[in-house]
Amino acid sequence: MQVAMNTVVSMTYKLQNSDGDILEESQQPVAYLHGGYDNIFPKVEEAMHGKNVGDLVEVSLDPEDAFGEYDDALVQIEPASAFPTKDLKVGMQFEGEDETGDVILYSITDIADGKVVVDGNHPWAGQRLLFTATIKDVRSANKEEIEHQHVHGAGGHHH
């Protein structure tokens, strides 16, 4: 069966930066619902369309195709007293809201003199990435998966 609209695609994948460093790699197959449901990067989904089990798919992703451009406006300096814990460490993450009320995950990147630098950019924002996947299985999605717009069961979402 070919990858097509409303199929469930199982794959193993690797995501690398432009230096060739592996940022993320699946050991077990992961699944997504194919067909424009925003379950995978659109450029990757486009490259997967029409492929078969066993095919290798490689896609170069510019920042706008992946985690977006780096936005300096998402870097803020806050007083340490503004945080719910006094045991702050670089790398900790906190949820915040942008001006429209959308939730943003902020990471602490620096702490000095009672001030905390938080960054709301995704850690891989602004980077060109290489996505490599091997298709392991393709099946027709069931009615519930199509209605919910994501995969259920093994390798997908569980209720």
C-alpha cells in the first residue's frame, strides 16, 4: 500500500542539524495520520506521499519548514522572584503566555545577579535540519482516527 490521504504511516526517523549531529532518533517505529492533519512537518508529509514500505525519505528542512526562525523577541530577562521556585537551574522550563494568550514553553538559559534569562524559542529554531525516515508500514486509517485527525493504538495516541 502506498502512502496516501488517510493512511497511517509507521516509520523510524532521524533528525540531524547542519553539522550532522543527531538531534532526535526513533528506536521504535512511530506513526502519523497522513493527509494534511498537521501531525508531521508539511514538507516531510509531501515527500512521503506516494512512497511505499521500505522506502527511504530524506528531506532538508529550512527553519520556516521546521521550528521557525529564531525570534529575539521571545528572549526575556525576569527577576528570579517572579518564578514559583527558588531552586532555579539553567535548562528548567516554564509555561508562559504571549500577547495573544497562546501558551509558550520558556527555557531558562542563564541566571545571574537575581535575574533569569528565559527563551521561548524552540531549541532548534533557526536551524536547517535533515529529516531521514524509513517507512515501516502503511495501512488505511480507521473512521475514528480520521474523525480525531490522529493515530490511535500502537505508535500513536492513546485515550
